[in-house]
Amino acid sequence: MKNAKPLLTALFFLLTITAFAQSAVIRGIILDENNQPIENVNIKANTGEGATTNKNGFYELRIPSDQDVLVVFTHVSHKRVEQKFNLKNGSEIEYNTVLKVNVEQIAEVVINKNTSQSRTGVTTISPRVIRTIKGAQPGVENILKTLPGVNISNELSTQYSVRGGNFDENLVYVNEIEVYRPFLIRSGNQEGLSFVNTDLVSNVDFSAGGFQARYGDKLSSVLDITYKKPSKFGVSADLSLLGGSVAVETASENGKFSSISGVRYRDNSLVLNSLETNGNVEPVFADVQTYLTYRFTDKFHLNFLGNISLNQYNFEPENRQTNFGTVDEPVALLVFYEGQEQTEYQTYFGAFKANYFLNDKTTLKLIGSAYHATEQEYFDIFAQYRLGEVNTNIGDENLGEVEFSEGIGSQLTRARNDLDALIFNLEHRGDYNINEDSNIEWSVKYTREDIRDRLVESEVIDSAGFSIRPPSVMQPNFQPDVPFNGPLTAFQNIRAFNEVQINRLQAFVQYKKNTKIGEHDAYYNIGVRAHNWSVNGEGIESNSQTVFSPRAQFAIKPNWDKDMLFRVAGGLYYQPPFYRELRDSSGVVQPNVKAQKSFHIVLGNEYSFKMWDRPFKLVTEAYYKGLSDVNPYTLENVRIRYRANNNAKAYAYGLDMRLNGEFVPGTESWFSFGYLKTEENINDRGYISRPTDQRLKFGVLFQDYVPNMPDLKMYLNLVYNTGLPGGSPSYADPYDFQFRLRDYRRADLGMSYEIVNSEKTYSSKWKKSFRSLSLGFEIYNMFNNQNAITNTWVRDVNSQRQFAIPNFLTPRVFNLRLSARL
């Protein structure tokens, strides 16, 4: 499969006709030191736009979007204020500030919130928070796990589940371009870098449900990323014991060309060598990304987003010892290994996006992208195990070793899996501003997916000298009392070869409007999506299906003394099957798999208030999802295997709460709580917990600094999740065996000292070269909690029982970090 056709990096040369000058709105109130409004404050943007405050101190300024804009506030009797903004198209933020007399430094911002995002139920995360808060797997996902409704129980993985959905139910966009994840990943150990390079990010939006029609056809969530358009040259670098990254920003003097590029390298040896399984591990992950923008004229812009990624994971396990049981009766599993695992993922991605600006009413865009992935997963692992009693005699030279074996056995696992995926997208998007308060948006998109896949896996299990047959083979076996005369059969044996082509045609149209209901501000959004897809391939009977997905949102901000906002969102959400959902547990593609269907209803409230003279916001959402044509699956580590038969129905409901604000002046922190219940009914056998039924979730992201040493900063990233129902054997009938993993508890602590920052002045030359420079120390899994991701099941001949031996995640790990910006 490595010899599969390479990616055609020359993608699409785009043409487009009319377009709208993309813009965002800033509005607010300017106050003096006595909290009185100031009239006739002159507000000027460096792009030419301007405004003036009225007698109530109110102003509204429209600025270009997706670029750095410097806005200056001036008044004859007050000192000037300068603030830089970089807002997404259609964003509306409230920016209130205080002008002081005879001072050189401006006062702090009183309120800074995005009212447009609040109306649509979108959570906006500051890129500064993402770049500051690191973790064992740093990136956007490391912050998402602290949000309500988002569950991540594996710090080695970037996969996440939202409100009862699985990993395949989440949309990820970068600059309106959908990005993809690897197909063959089965373990968090094999995962490398998140696609999103945090050094390049200017805006992060996240929606956990009830999202607009403008987003694609998935059931759970949307992560919408915007990369920077730099206005000047800059270099940033980050170096730690786990790898490093460098990002370079450039901009031409005439402002026509800008670029931002990043190189990342990561070596997870420090983390993986702390696991219980000892061996030689070589995890090497690297990628290069670039985002280029060129303004041919004021009316025509062309952008390019490119990515090349290489992930290699080589592992030669040697031995493992896991202690479990009780203090009085300690038990240990001792395993000796032979063989190795070689996993490699190469991905190439490129996308062009063109805009042509004509007037202040209409925009049309054309986006073309291509994604090419070659993945291989090869391993031959022979494991011999002993299960027995542990020596607990203090002072004995054999303390902690297995003395008496209650069970012995072996396991041979083998795989030769290869996959080659080539995906093309061509999309037209349009936007028409009817007036300042209403807008219509539309899109038509064609996708071609060409996938070649070879799946060859086998597993042979021997327990106490007897070959374990697959549970699906219903032939009586009365060993050891009666000899067994049947043929030997591997416990698992999967062989499949698929050549599949999937053609998709998608479209949406949506209308949104800001209006008034009496004295109250109101907003609504209605839209519909259509999705047609056909599955073809060698030995596959062609099949075509079509679904329609109507969606709507409504929000109202009452004219009350308290700053409250209420919203409701809902609709029908379909998820037409991607390749992995078409493939059943035996690896065979089932072209007749239908789209999973979900009815969403989300009720939300936002309450903005002040505490300790600082801004806070409490966001509460209650949700219900009713699902039909559900495609049941099993989840082991991060590998999903579907049944591909749509033979279930399900539901999910819960409550999410998040309180965020300046608990410490000048920093953003939040506390999250989530309750979830999700169950499924397979073949009308009754409702049981789904693999993602994670009932309770608490998350904390807290930032602080030493009052007398504000350059010494600290962050705490804390997550508690109740256990997932993923601890049963993979072959077990879920109706006969409901077993939950232990609760997931983890706290990561980071401390850093800012040697150089923008608020200091320096005499030494070397410090003048830096815009920022910091040295940090991090503790991952600070309390050394033993979290488990799966169980290994071992038979005990003596007691005729099976033991669930937890496969633990990473223990406490220390890391050093150096970050700089020129």
C-alpha cells in the first residue's frame, strides 16, 4: 500500500464571481474614572473605519474580519486607548473600557464578550489559553476536556466524545475547511500530533450540540478553528522534553501577502517509558503546516492551507507486571513478550480558498481541498503470562515477585493492515447581507472518497494448555473432562480487502436575523441541509441514499437589570456513514448502511455578572437527543468497530454547567460540571448503557500568579470522570456483561516564570531581541492516579474464574519547557 498513488498537491485553481467585504462588529460603552459615560470619543481603526460615542457613551464600529485591526480611542481630555482585534466574519463583541486622565496606561477592559457566539451557543476559547495550558497531549483537545459535555479518558489521545457520541461524530474545521483523522488508530500510544497547530491559531469556537445548518452532517459537535493572518514578522518557539515547535509569521510591506508556517516534532518516549509494559519504544511524530494569503486586489483574495504529517510508532515489548487484588490477597499478572509493532501514518493535505469582493451585500467563495493518507499497522507479538500470588514478606529478596502461579497461558497477535485514502472536496459557499440585521448563507459541496483497505488480523489464545476457541463458534467443549475432537480455530481471524468509492453531494441554506420583541433583543436562525451519497466498489452493489436535516436556533436577551440570555436550538441531525462506519466487525463493507439519525433539543441560559468587580459568566445547558437507525459499535482503547447494520435505537440527555471569569485578576479560569445518561436498545432486547455513558464529569482550568511576583505564573488542569462501561471482554455480549472501568481522575500542574514580556523594559541587548521568554516546569498526573483505559482478561484454572487486569495509563511525569517569541 505504500506504493499507492501520491497526492496530487496541485489541487484546484479557483474562480469565483461576486463577494462581500467580510466584517465584524465591535460595540460598547466608554466610561470615565467615575463610571460616567463620555460623549464624543473618537474611535478610529487603522483600516480607515471610524465612529463616535453618543451622549450615553455608546459606540458601534464595523471592521474587516480575519485580520489584525488596531482600534484607537481618543478624547481631548483623556489619554488615548489602543486595542488590537482579530475577529471572525459576522462576529459581534462587546468592548467596554475606561479612559483615565493624566495617566499613561489605559485601564483594564470591563467586559469583553462575543454576543454573536452567545446567541448561537458557541464556546469561544482564547488562543492564549490554549498555548499556555499544556499537557501530556498538548493542543486544543487538552482544553476541550475541561469543558462540560466533553469527555476524554485517555491523556495519550486527541480523541474526544461529546454528550454520548463517539469519536467519529465530531466535525473539525480549519478556516472553513474540513479536516480528517487517521483511520487505523487503535491505541492512544500510536497517536501523534493533533492536526490543529496551536501556534497558528487566532480563534477557537466549539459547539457541543444544536449547531447551525452551515456545519456538516455529524451527530455530536463542531470544532471551528481559524488560523492567523499576520500583520508583521514574528518567530515563536517552544521546546520541552517531549519535543518542540517553531512558527514563523511574515507579512509584506504593502499588506498584500501574509504567511504563517509551523514545524512540530514530538517524541513521547518520556511518557510511554513510564507505562507498566517495559520495552524499546520509538514514537516519532512530526508535521509541517502553512497558511498563505495573497490579496491580488481589494476584491480578490486567495488562501492556501497545507499540511504534511509523518507519524511512526515502533515498539518492542519485553515484560510487564501489574499488581492488583487486595492487601490481604495480592495478585499479580506477569507477562513476557517477544516480537514487535511497527505503525506508520503519512498524511498530505492541501486546500485553496478564494474570495472575490464586489460590494457590501454578497460573498461567494470557492474551496478546493485534497487529503491523502497512507497508513500501515504491522505487528507480531507473542506474550506468555503467569497469574499468581505475590510475595509480601518485607525484607525478603523476592519481595513483590510472583511465587505461586494460579494460571498460565500465552497469546499470539498478528496484523498486516494497510490503508490508502484519497479524498477530494470542491465547495462553493455564499453569503448575502440583506441588511444590518439579517443574512442568508448557502453552500454546495462535492466530495469524492477513494479508499483501498487490507485488513489481516489474527489472535490465538492458550490458557493452561488449552486453545481458546472464538465465542462465535457454538461447538460444545467439555475439556479437560472429555477430549475435544474439533479442529483448532484461532480466537480471532479477520481477513478483508476493500476497494470503495464514495461520492457525496451536500448543500445547505440558512437564514438568520437580529430583531426586537418588545424591548427585548432577539435572534433566530433557520436552515436545512441535504446530503446524497453513493457507495461503489469492487464486488459491491451500488447504493445511493439522500437525507434532509432541518435545524433552527432562537435566542432572546431580555431588557432586564440582570444580564441574561436564553436560547433554544434543535432539529434533525443525520450522519451519513463514513468508510469506517460501513465496515462491519469482520472488516467487510456493507454499502446499505443508513445514516444514523438524531433529534436534538438544547435549552440554554447565560448569566453575566460581576463578582469582586470582575466579569463572570455562568452558562447552563440542558439537552436531549433521540437517536434511531443507530449503528452499534464496540470501543477498545480508541478503536471503534461497528456492526454496520443500523439495528438499534438510543437516547442521551444531560445537563452541562460552566462558570468562567477572572477568579484571579487578569486571568481566565473556569469550573465545569456535566451529567450524562445515554443508553441504546439493540434488536429490541432492552436499553443498556452505551460505550460512552460517562455519567458525571467535573473539569477545572485555573490560572494564578504570585501577587508579589506576577511573572511567576501557575495553571491547574483538573478532570474527574466517572468510569466508562468499557471494561468487559471485547467478545462478550453487552447484555450479559456490563462492567465499568474505574473513575478517571487526573490533575496536571504547570508553573512558568516570564523572563521577558511586553510590560518590562530591558537594558541588556539579548533580552531586547525577545517579545516574550519564559521557562516552565510541569507535572502531569500530579497525584499519580492509576487510571485504566481497558482490561486484560485472564483465566485462573484453580478457581475457574476470569480476572480483569486493568491496563493503566500514564503515572506521574515531570517535564521542562522553554518558550520564546521574537
